[in-house]
Amino acid sequence: MMKKYFFSLSLILFAIQLSAATLDVEVQGITKGGILNLEISSSQEAFESDGDETGVEARVVERVGKGSYQRSFEIPPGTYAIKLHIDENENEKLDTNFLGIPKEQYGISNNALLLNFDAASFVIDNYKKIQIDL
């Protein structure tokens, strides 16, 4: 009876491992510390908007210093895009000038310049490393 239990448990754990992919995210060029706001989205709507929680697979909000930042995520295989900004003055938003140009550091996967899901998206099956330069 115990053998069947452990065998079943092993199969379940193996299936869970097969259904998750590892995403390593590395952010380079942080010039000022602040609050990192990083979001991994699986949909264009979530990626290109603020506050749309549907399609957000993972989110990180944590203090970072100058230099670089690294973190691993376990997410289901699929297509994703990453957006982030460093909230230097800790006012919980990305500050922009009168033309809408960010005054705080920001980054997008594939080092895309604009908030465009197609330009920023990538596919992950088992493992992927994404480096974002600020």
C-alpha cells in the first residue's frame, strides 16, 4: 500500500515539474536604488495596461540598489513579456515628463523601446534567461 502511495506521489511531483518552466530574469544598469516593480504578463492586455491583473503571471515589488538584479521564476510554459521600472522616489508610479517620457528607469523584455507585447514577447518551454538593460 505504501509503495503505491509513494509511486503516485512521485508521478504527481514529476507531472508538476513538467508543467513548470524556469525563467531567469537579469536586470542590468540600475543607476539609482528604489522600488523595483517587475511584471511578467501572458497577454497583450495585461502587458500594455496598468492595473489589469488578468494575464499577469508574476509580479515583484521590492527594494533594489545600484547595479544589477537577478531572480528566478517558475511559470507555466507559454508566451510572455516583461515590463519593469525603478520607482526612485517611492511614490508608487512611473514618473514621466510633460511629453510622457519616463523620468525613472524602466525596461522591457527583448530590450524593446515601446510597450508593445509583440516586440517584447518571448516563448518559454523549459528554461529561458532574459536580460534587460536599463
